[in-house]
Amino acid sequence: MRVLKFGGTSMGDEHTWRRVLEIIKTYDRPIVIVSATARTTRQLVAAAELAAVDFGRASTMAIEIKERHELLIRNFLDRMNDRNGNNINELTEQCERWIEDRTKTLLQLLNEIAEEGNLTSRLKDAVAGIGEQLSSRLFSYCGSAFGLQTSWVDARSIIKTDSNFGNANPDLSLIAKNSEELSLLSAQGMIPVMGGYYGEDSKGEATTLGFEGSDFSASLLGSALDAEAIEIWTDVSGIYTCDPRIVEDAFPIKKMSFREATEMAYFGAKVLHPSTMNPAEEKQIPILVKNIFEPDHSGTIIRGETGENGKAKAMTFLKDVTIVTVTSPHTRMGYDFLSGVFKVLKDYHLSVNVVTTTEASISLALSSGQIHADMIDSMEELGEVQTKDKQGIISLIGCNFETMEEVSGQIFAAIPKTPVTMISYSSEKKNLNIVLPENLLTSSVQAIHKKLFDR
Ligand code: ADP
Ligand code: MG
């Protein structure tokens, strides 16, 4: 059994829907996870945010989403005929009823937000998950019209989470138990189709798994079902050496370890949700990243150690970084000082990308969005604080200690006059991070890629 996940780019329009169904058709007993159709989640979140101040405009957006889905369905189903033993008219009506139903719920939620006058994280999640609720059930109906034995499964009955809205933590044992329903369907020859990204907490409130959460849903199911593989289908042929939108010469990486893929996601590659690898690694289930437009391309396989000993496997970058430097009032940092700094990180739930220290000070590279006055005040109680904003981080993933000298030599040869702000190398995690002014980020990424990854 394999879990196949199709992202927003694959759910774009009736043509990609057909393409995806052609791919699904080639599998024996697949489990299918889909994202919302392209742009929908973003639009839903925008409507939720708008509803508190302008219900009229928010509801116009809801109607836009409704009409877009109606059009997609019509475009898809109108070209199908009844030869598969399914009544297309009936399927069209079922689709329309579901769009009607979800739009009604959406408008009710937007109204609730308007009445409260502000957007709570609970309501935001309730709205955000509607994209997948729509796409998954409609896609399942279209699968039937296409001649597949698809059966829609509401993720709320499977993906149970805590109540950490916006970034909910899955309850693995409940998910394992609930997934039996999917095995049963599959054993009966059905193809379960479930929406990714959303789930439900113990009180029955809708939750979401965070940005790009459908990848995570897929690996949660893959692990719960002991799948043979988890396949992430997208619009590029695997994980590239660098973001192909920035680096023209980037190319797909054949194999990566779970850790390398996690590091990549953590350090800014927007291909996979960073938590995706955890459930898969636990059960040593390989993750494949493949392209719906080039299905014969082997793409990238992510699994246990790859045994490779390369110079560097991939590079990523992050924008909007601020460096906070705290200098101890004493000539040396004591452990009181250091533990104080880390306590502030803990108190404010800050995740740090890069840390360096000198004898008397510590520098932390943080996403700029995490910086606020209270946090800086708390740091000032420990020592003198300086901040430097408009920074970016370049991360080299999968380096090896043995080749480090060579790699760093090539990097600095590639960006000879760049005023680097910070450098860190973690031998254990095998990555190298360079912090530099944000305006030099893109050109530096391109120059380093050329030097290190030239084929
Ligand atoms: P999906 O809708 O399938 O989830 P995403 O937009 O989340 O797709 O991810 C695929 C996109 O990620 C690609 O179109 C590509 O432009 C972008 N991307 C950024 N960095 C990388 C990378 N290192 N490798 C591959 N794709 C990347
Ligand atoms: Mg994605």
C-alpha cells in the first residue's frame, strides 16, 4: 500500500485533476491525500482576516471560492460521459450540494468572526481547513466519474490533534487507530481520498497542521498504515539542489536522508513541511518526491542514511532575519548569563536558526517576525543588546566534516567581497550556515550554487 499526496499545484484545474487521476489509476490499492485547490487556502485565510473588519468583502471572497470550484467541477464533469456506469448528472449534483454546504459553513464562520470583531486562532483554523474539505470530496466524486472506486474520508475522523490551532500536534495513537477505517476501505477495493492539512481536536474543533501541512498528513497516514512508501506529487521532479525559481541551474537530488530533508525544510526550502520526515523515519518508510508533469522521472527518494559522502547536497536560504547580540556585563560569559539567554528563548517560544558565541557575547539569528519589544527588554536585563536586521541566511545541507575545508574555500571564493555577518558549522548536523545582508542573498546564492554544484 502506498500513500500518494497531491499538492495545490496538482489540484490546479480540471486538466491537472485528470492527470492526477491517470497517475492514481496506475497504482494498486493507493491511499490518496489532496491539498486545497491552488490559491484557495490563502484566499480563505485572507477572507477570515478581513471578516473582522469588512464582512461584505470577506463574503465576496467566499463566493469567489464557491464559483471557482463550481467552474472546475463543471469543466471536469462535462467532458466525462456516463460510460463508467456512473450517472454524471447525479455526480454533478452531489458536487454542487457539497460546494453549497461548505460555502454555507464558510459564511457562517465569517459571520461569527465579524460578530466577535476579531479573528481567533480557533476560527482561523475552522476557515482554513475548508479548502481541503472542498477539494477532497469533489476530487473523490470526480474520481468516480473517471471510473475509479474512490471513497471520500473526512480527515476530521482520522487526524486527531491537540488544540494548538494553526500548528496542531497530531495524536499518533488515535490516528493509528482511526486509520484502520482506511485499511478496511482499501481491502474492499476502494481508493480512500482524504484532504490533507486539517484535523480535529478532542473537543471536535477543526485544527490545522501548519503551512504545507498536507505533506505531514500524508506521512502521518503512511506511518499509521505501515505503507510501503509515501509519495509526494508536485510540479517539479523532486527536491532540487536549490529553489529552481532562484537558481536556474538547480537540479533534482536523487537521494537524501530523512535528516537532510528535514534540515532543508527547516532552513527555508518550501518543498516539504519540516515535520513530514518524522513519522516516516520512525518506521523507515521512504518518501518519494515526484512530478505529475513528468511521472516517469524517478524524482527524489528520502530514506535512512544514504551512505553518500559528498561535498554538499543542497542549499537553502531564508530572508527576513534579524541578529540579536547580547553581551555579558562581565568579561566572560558565565553559565548564568547563557542560561538566562536561553530562558528568554524558551519563554517567548523563539526558534533560533544560527547561534555563535564569543568570550563575552552570544549572537542569535532569528526570523524578524519573532522580534518584539518585550523580548528585547528581557534580553536587556541580561546584558547589552544589539540588533541587526535585514539579514539573510544561506544554509548548505549535507556537508561532511572531511570536506569542510574545501567547501568553505569554494564558498568564500564564490562571494569574495561579501561582508558576512555570521558563520556557523555544526559537525553533527552536517550543515553550514552563513548570515549575510539580505540585499546580497540572491546573488550570493546563485554564485555559491554555481561554484559548488556545477555539473
Ligand atoms: P505543492 O503544491 O505540490 O505542495 P509546493 O509549491 O509546496 O507544491 O512545492 C513545490 C514548489 O517548491 C516547486 O514548484 C518549486 O518552485 C518550489 N521549491 C522551492 N525550493 C525547492 C527545492 N529546493 N526543490 C524543489 N522545489 C523547490
Ligand atoms: Mg507543498
